[in-house]
Amino acid sequence: MSEIKSSNLLRTPLFSLEQEQKARFVPFSGWEMPVQFTGLKQEHQAVRSKVGMFDISHMGKFTIVGKDVVAQLQTLVPSDLSRLQPQQAQYTVLLNPQGGIIDDIIFYRQEDTSTGEEQGILIVNAGTTDKDRNWLLEHIDTDSIKLQDISGDRVLIALQGKEAITILQSLVKEDITNIPRFGHQQVTITGNSAFIARTGYTGEDGFEIMLTPEIGQELWRSLLAVGVTPCGLGARDTLRLEAAMCLYGQDIDETTTPLEAGLGWLVHLNSKGDFIGRSVLEAQKTSGVSRRLVGLQMQGRHIARHDYPVIAEGKTIGKITSGTLAPTLGKAIALAYVPKSLSKVGQELAVAIRGKNYPATVVKKPFYRSPNL
């Protein structure tokens, strides 16, 4: 189980190993997490050019088993989960009745049990684990489905970068080279069962690996021994932003719909029945959204930070949700909600930074696309 400090910040089972690597820690969603090890730029570049690993054990992890798991989850998300075969996964969102995003999640459909019950794994954000669990328990039939929170009982390691497949294969008994993007399976690592999925939050190829704390610690040491770069939250944020991946609580929340957030590809109105928030998304699909989440590129290296105002013709028309100086691109980039009429690629806007307006241009997302995907 996770350790608890006197400050009530949780620590993952890898905390002491990260201390040995001289990690610098920060509070994050109730956890004491490494923000960097050797340095943000070096860690970022390791993932883009070779391979890096992240401790993401703070994330919420649920198992779900029952007679009609997929059918019941279908009513809570806008994506058509019935299309999934065992060993396939879907990135999607839990919605409230207003079409707002309760959380973004991944559902991994597993092989049915010998009794014919469906089973799967849900991975959710750390800061919303309790909220998500409560929402799920309120909206599923707990007589026919068993939801178990295993968040504190599993280590989760993200191994990301073009060399991830080669390195992980050297530690896994089974052949994993043919696992497709968003595929997953149970494998054997050092003689022990582990769950691996070809998913990630960096815009690169890679895997997320879930296993017991003891074996997780052993795997972390093994990865260090073969030269994998440990990476912190700082690099995780710059990597995901270059790939224009949304961060819950900043780019998406309960006041934003998937259509506004550029996640329309998750909304399958034509192939599934009713779900919470459907009527709102149908109306938005018909009449169009009033605002959109766009990518911005600053002219110059002035960084547009979270909540900075976005300006058009001298008026505030939106706000920055995420921004950074992108290490791969050498340019300042950001995400922001702006009116639909000002959301076209090439639109010239400005961002107010410490009382002065700096020019920015709407650009196509993602800012960076990996040649390895």
C-alpha cells in the first residue's frame, strides 16, 4: 500500500527508489510526486529520441466484472464501447447531464471469465479517483456488476519512446511485438503476471505497465539498469502538450463538452443509444459549438500560462488552459478556448502577459506528431 506522510500527501511504492535517483518532489493531486530527476529538457528529449519512464502509480485503477459491463458503461460515455473486442481499449470521457466532462478515462476490455461475465480495467485521473468511483457506483447496477478500486494495490509505470518496445520485450516472456496501439494483454515479467497496454500520454509509442508493488519496484530497478531515463511530471506535461493531449482540470472539466474540447472523435451518436449528456451533444452537433479549444503558437518565446487572457481587437475573448515552451519545437505553444468565429487556423490573436499583449496565431493540432506512430 502507499505510504502516508504527516502532511497527508500520499507516496507511491516507488517513492524511495525515486529518492535514490535524487528526484525533486512536488505536491500533485494529493500525492508527493517527482517533478524532475536530471532536468526537464533532458527527460523530455530522452522520450522523444530514445526512451523514458514515468511513475504514474498515483492514477486511479478500477477492475470491473459482471454480466453486462459494456452495456452499462455505454450509458455513461459518448463512445461506442460495444465495438471493442477483448484486448482492445478506448479512450473516452465520463459525462454529466450537461455534457460536461467528469473525467477522461481509458477502458480496457479483457477476456470474458469462465462464467461468461465481462471484465475490464478502468484507468482514471488521480485527482478524480474518488469522484469517479462514486459516480460509477451511483450509475451501475451493483447487484450485477462488481467494481473494485485497486488504486493503492498496484504500481503503474509508463515506458515511452521508440525504444520502449525493444526494452520491454527483453523483460517479458511472451511476444509483445504485435500488440497494436491501444491493445493490451497479461504478460509475465520476472516470473510474475503483469498487465501491459500500448497506451501513453506523451505522443510517442510505448507501454503502460500495471503490476504489484514488489514487482513494480523490481521492474523500475531493471529499467534503470538498462539505461532508461526516469522522468518526472515536468517532462510529462511538456510532452503531452506538444501532442495536444488534454489535461483534466485545465483543458477539460465539468464545464467543457467533448465537442468544445476537440474530442468529437469520441462521440459516436450514430452507432449507440442513449447516454448521460447525449441531448446536449446532439444540440451542439446540430447548432454548432460556441467555443473551441485551439492550439496557439506565440510569436517569440513569451510563454502563455494557464488562465492568461486571450485578446482579440482589444477585448478578452478567452483564456489559456495550458502553455509551455516546447522543448522539441523550440517555440512557445498553448491551448485556449476561443469563440468558434475566431478558431480557424491562421487566426491572429494576442495573449496578455503581465499587462502587455503578445501576438499569437491559431495553429493546427497537434503541435508535434511522432514519426514512430
